[in-house]
Amino acid sequence: MTNSPKKMTLSDVAKLAGVSLGAASKVLNGGSEKIGVGAEARKRILEAARKLNYKANMAASILAGGDSKLIGVFIDSFASYRRLRLLQEIERLCTKAGYRIITSFSHDNIAAMKEDFLTLQRYGVRGFICCAHEYPELKKEVVGLFAGAENVVCMEKPFIPGVPYVRTSRRKALTEMIADASRAGYRRIGLLHGRLAYSSEKNLRSEFESAMRSNGLPVDPNLIFEYPEGPEDPKIRIRAAMENMILPFRPDFLYVDDAPHAAALRTKMLLSGRDIMIHGGNGDPLFDDIELRTFDPGYEKMAEALLDLLLRPENRKKVPVIEAVYKNIAKNSSNEAKANINRRRKP
């Protein structure tokens, strides 16, 4: 009968790497914070673990007071590019810091979120980043799920009192965008946005109106359109915007936050023979494909701020604000814009 191969232990790794058992445990199992391990020693430990095919015993590590090196992330399964792009940055930075993420995907499903929350805690997850909490119809349930949790941080201000969060702002970028558009000759500057039941959409509208006033421009409610309640289909929403705002009130410049809606609007404009300058905000590469401009939302900064709040509880008394960055319109855009305006004015 063939003998089974010997299972490598932490002691074997430490011996091969020429380090103490505590140092090897620190690197591979997240042991005591009191043990410092230099870069060279860490490299030898990881190489030894690879050569010996050592598998860390997570359960034993957690029972011994170690760090599971796992972070849970809640994401809505209907999430837009903005949230999915943020998830990529969270995963990248976690990997760089020696952590792995476990993602919970659901949509308007508090029961599923609760089950995942409890299950991941049993696995000893270090903490949770919640990017799926803005459910206006489920405020009570969301609060009940996360209230009192000491290892949860949120992206954007949550309904849950006391939970630390990272906030984003487009106010400065919108102010610069509108100033640039005004200098280029645009006068009827408008906004398309989602339902105001969502605080993120309410904030966007407030920031847009503030940016208009900062530039000395009147806020025309006829040039601000809230997508109707119903399917979140860009084609349906843009059709409603065309019928109820764009055709009757004729804006010449529109801010449309995400790329699918901007692309749908661009298509409608081409089919109708109209020309509207469109600027977006979520940094989706699709904006480049359809030759439209967009903000840099700062996804890496968002992820860094979230991980800082999660892994350093002493920083949770502050609310980091990540400002979107406006990318200046190209040098020839003023002439391009004036040419577009002149074309529209011709009979």
C-alpha cells in the first residue's frame, strides 16, 4: 500500500525559511501584531510555503487569535459600472495587502444578505464593506441587519446610524464642467438623473444645482429630468427624457452620469438629427468608445478610504470625501462647440 505524502506543517515552513515559528505564523496565518517580519524574511517564508505546498489552517488561525485575511463585500447584483469598478479596486488593493475578498451578490433581498452576513462571520471574516444598502423601501430591514455591527463600513452615507462610511462628491467637477461649457457657448445646460428616492441621486441633483449657481447661471427645472419609476432600461428612460424634456425644452448640453444612458441618448440624437453635447461622470471606458467626455471618479481613492476605515478603527470618526476630477475639454473644443451651436442655429 502506498504511503500518503507527509502533510507539511508550519514548523517545516519555518525551518526551511530559517525563521521562528511565530514569524512564519504571522505571515501565513495572520498571527500576533507584536511580531514584526521584515521584507526579506517574508519573501523566504512565502517561498518556503510554496515549495512545501503548505496550506494554512484558517480555523486554527482564527481560534488562536489570528486574522482570517478575508473581507466580505456586499454588492447589488443589478449594480452599475460605478459599483462594479469600485469592486475591482477593492479586490486589487486587498490582494496587495494580503487579503482576499468574498462577495455577496443580491438585489433587494435582505434575507439573502442576512444569511451571507451570518455565514461569513462564522468563517471569521475580518470585516465587511457594504456597497448595497441604499434600498428606500427597505430602510427598517437594512438598519436591523447592520445596526450595532462594529466591523462594517459603507460606501456612501447609509440609513444605519453610527456606521462609518466614505462619501463621494461631484460638486467641484460639475462646477468646472459647467464653467467650461458656458465659456464654450452653451447656455441651456441640463441634467438627467435617477429617482430622488435614492439619496445618491438626490445628492447629484443638489450638486448640479449648486454648480449652476456657482457659475451665476439660473437653474431651469425644465432642463432637469428624473427618470420615471419602472424598468431601469436606458432605452426606455431616454425615450421618456426625449419626449418630456429634450424635444420640448431643447437643451444644448446635458450631464448624464453613466455610459449606457449616454450611449442611448447619443443614438437618439443621431437618429433625430439633433446635436447635444453630452458629458458623463462614472469614468466608464464606453464613454471613450462613443467619443464622449467623463469625470475621473477616483475609484482607487474610494477603495483606499474604505479599507482604511475598515482596518484602522481609530480613523472611523472622520468621513472621507472623494471628489471626482473634471478632465478639461480638449483645446479645440471651444471652436468645435461654437461650430455645433452655429449649425443648430441655421434654418
